[in-house]
Amino acid sequence: MDGLHCCELGEILGGIAGIVHFKGEPPDRDQVMQLSTGVAHRGPDDKALISTPPAVLAQRIYASDHDTVRPPFDGERYIVLWDGDAGGDRLSDDFAKEGIAAFKRQNGSFTAAIWDKRDGVLWLARDAAGTRPVFFARSGNKVAFASVMQSLLRLPWVSSEIASDHLAEYLSFRYTHAPRTLLRDVMTVPPGHVARIGPSGVRIDRWWSPNWWTPDDPVPEFPMIVDRIDTTLRRAIERRIRTDQPTGILLSGGLDSAAILHHASALSGSALPTYTVTMVGDRTDESAFAGRVAKTYGANHTLVSVSNEDLVNTVEEASRHMGQPLPSAAALVQFCLFKQIQADVKILLSGAGGDEVLGGRTMPQIAHRLRRSRTIGKLPGPARTVSRGLAKRAGFSDLASPAAYFGLERKIGGSRVFGVEERVDILQDPAMARPGIRVAILEPFYQEVASDPINEMLHVWQRGWLSEDVLARTDAMAAANRIHTRFPLLDAEFLALAAEIPGPEKCRRKGVGFISKAPLRAAMQGRLPDRLLNRPKRAEPTPMATWLRGPGEQFLKDRIEATADRCADLFVPAVLRDKMNVHLRGEADHAVQLWTLVMFDAWRASLD
């Protein structure tokens, strides 16, 4: 990818915050210091405060003793605050020459705040994948920003009132999509976007737009795809392991983390230490596979054991650090994992993103359903119309959805928690249920890309599930424990390459089925035993429905009662209790819905 800085990433990290008064009295320095305190855990080693009316800016720093440059970076025209990997020191000059295109030169994780001293404009930007957060609030001629949402609530003019018009989105997906949040006064910058904030208002522009493969493009030879994927991933890993900080690898036993371990071992001359989490009493525990992968490369492997009781005891603390409702119980698992290993490691490489970039998890099943839709599509016009109509009436929605619009018509793109009728039942104001919310959210994402159906679905997953769930919780839980996570499969160069690959070459046909992440799997052929290479990837362990009906029953009852009491202005208490009782009796599995409500309440309580 042209223009990328391909140097090592270094250890420069940090929390950022600031206030701008476009008119009137300059910002109160004490208020900015309060914001800075709220993001201190993201940069506990040093701090800086810059007053340049009408702006006062704060930078927290988490850096190694060998860093030669540290943010903030004060140039002739621009001041750059930086929360991310090294590279921000060049951004001032690059931004002066290229504008928002300068962000394309960054291939690590970052959020940046740029204050234009000449024009009096604030710019807030996030990396392509959205690995690190930044929030902002505006009221009249004032704007404030911070790496952590709750920090903004320290300001008297930022309300903790819930954005009730976003509740339907949250109940459908279990998160909201940037720029929206669940707070009325707070927004966030979408991944790969930049917000321009000036006296006249806020404008959000997209700076990241890779060249996705289109049906008019030639299909590359598969061996060439395999070679490019392997080589580009190796470079991404090399950029992320050149550090003097203790570094390890999160090892799931799946393909992505195994590939990271393979290249990191070859590049460093020895295997980095690896870490895997297991749940006590989990009958589906597959951590043994991770141990075998670690043994293959001679890695010093640590298995961290977490109990459901550990998760229960972590809810308040994790909710406070998350800033938003914990999107899944996996966040609690991660918090417990990071807390136990924080004394041993400061940087962790993660395989997160591989599923959304290369097509993992459920993509083979979706590809099979898509193939059936294409079969109907090959019928003559009248027969095709009749067949799709019959399929729709019979409830075979896959056959009723045209292949070209398969993802959008099936509303594929993130979690499905509460359907519209369930939202009508549970919300105090049924008008907030918003029946068309899922299509309204997903359709613009689908319209951003004109590729094949598989690539379009992957793009939507990257714009939603990946950034709002996987990366949001990973970053927040790690930062709370003074650990920095790095994501080689979300390297900008790797993302750009993956976008250029046809979807059917990522999820490749083999016999009557499909192979997920086919290029990466082919690259790892011969490097791992077949029983490890071609096994399904394990999901992060989470509290199971059976636990909530057993040892966790009292926890569930207490939490639902608290939710029914504290959130009675939003949710119908009787419906919450009924849903819980149906679940406890084993008549239906409402575990995800109940967990979503409980986490919303825990987050709301953390705002007080």
C-alpha cells in the first residue's frame, strides 16, 4: 500500500482529552485536568497540558524509557495529541501537506486529535479498523473530547441522559454504531473517519476507503493470493514485535493466532510467550488445542483459569472501564485474563479481526445458503419469480433472497438480540421500538461497497461487530490493566490487500462445502499438524444459559430486579421478570437478551 510508514511501531501510547471554547472565555484548566484524570490509565507514565486559547489540551503518556519522541507534538500550525502506536510525530507535517489523506500513512492503532492553531478547527480521527476510541460532546460554542466516555460526564454541560431514540438500535445489536452512543450529549468518531469540529458545527468524513474487488476485476491466481497474504501478514507482525516491552500472544488455538505465533517465532528467533483463557467447568473447553499449538513452536504457554464467580465479581469494575454497556460476557473474560497477566506482559498480539477480514466463523454456512440462492437465480424469469415467492411463503428466506442483495435482505451484520415485537413488548414507549432500525443501520454500510456478496457482508461486519464489540471491549479491558493490544490482521496494508481479494477466494468452495479463510489456511499448510490447522476456531468462553439457570440463578435474579428498578423509566419491569422466569424454567433460552439488559443496567449505574 503506497505511502505507508513501514517502520517499527514503538511503544508510544496515551489517553487524550481537551476542551475548546470557540467563543467567550477560554476553557477552565481544572476541567481539562479532570478530563485528563479520567483517561490517566491509558497513559500512566507521564502527562502534558497545553493551553493555546481557545483550546486547552491534555495528553497522557504510556511509553518506554527508550522513546526519543513523545506526544503531544507541537508543530508550526498543528498540535497533535496521540493515542496509539508510534508515528504521530510525523502527522503534523503530513497533515499540513495532504490533509486527511495523511492518515493513510499510519498502519498501526491510533486515535488522533489535531488542533489547527491558525484556523481554530479541531480534528478527531480513528484508524481504519477502529481499534482505539475517542468521544466528543458539543454544546453551543463549546466542545470537549476524551478517550473515555465517562470522562466527559465530569463536565457540568454534558448530560448523562440516555439517548432514548438509540435504544432500539442497542436492543437489536447490543451496541450502537458510531457516531451514535447511548448518551444524548456524546458522540464518537466512526472507524476510518475524521470529525472536523469548528465554530460552524461538526462534519464527519471518511478517510479510509480501500479498493474492494469488483465483478469487473480479474480474479487473481489463488497461489498468488496465498503468497501475498502470507508476506503481508509477516510484515504486519514484524512491525508489531520490534519493542523493548514484554510482549506475548493471545493464543486461542485457532488459525489466526497460530499464524501470528508462526511468523513472530521466525522473526524473533524464538517463540514469544503465549496466553490462553479457560473457564472453570466449561464442558466445551478447547484450550488444549491452544496448548498444542504453543508446543509446536516451543512457546512458554500460560493457561489462565477464570470462574463464573470471577466474572460476576468483575461486572461493576469492567462496566466502569468499558464506558458503554459491555457488549458481551467475553469482555468480562478478557478483563479477568488481562488482570492475571498484567505483571508479565505489556504488549499482546491478538488475532482479532481475522474472521471479519478473511471470512471465518459462520461464513461457510452463509456461503452455502448463498449458493442455494444463486441456484434459484439461474432459473428462467417466471420460474424464478414463482420459486422465490413460494420460498418466502414457506419460510425459506434464504431461497427468497436474491444473491446480489443477500446480506442486506437477510439483515446480516452483527448480533441479533431483540426482534421488533420483543422491543415493542419490553420498551415503556413502544414508539421507540423502530421496526425498520436494522435495515436503516445496515443499508448505508452495504451501499459503501460494490463487490461480491461475501465481501459486502465482511465489510458490514467490519463496520459494526468488529469495531463496536470485539475491538471496543478488547481495548477497554486491556487498557484498564495497563496492557496494549496489537492486531496484525488489522494492519492497514493487510486490510487493503484483503479488500482486493474476491470473496469466493476467501471462503473457497471445496466439494459440497466451503473453507473459511482459505488463503491464510493454505499459507499455514505444513506449518501446523492438520488436526490443528483444519479445526473450527473456538469462541471465547462466556457464561452459558445453563449456568444462569444453575449456580448463577441468584445472580440473574438480583440483577434483573436491579434493572427492573433502576430502568423502569425505559423498560417494562413485568416483561423483564417474565422473560427471566421463562428462561429459569427452561422454556426458552433468553440468556443473551437477559445479559444485554443486565449489562445496560450495570453501565447506567456506573454513570452515577
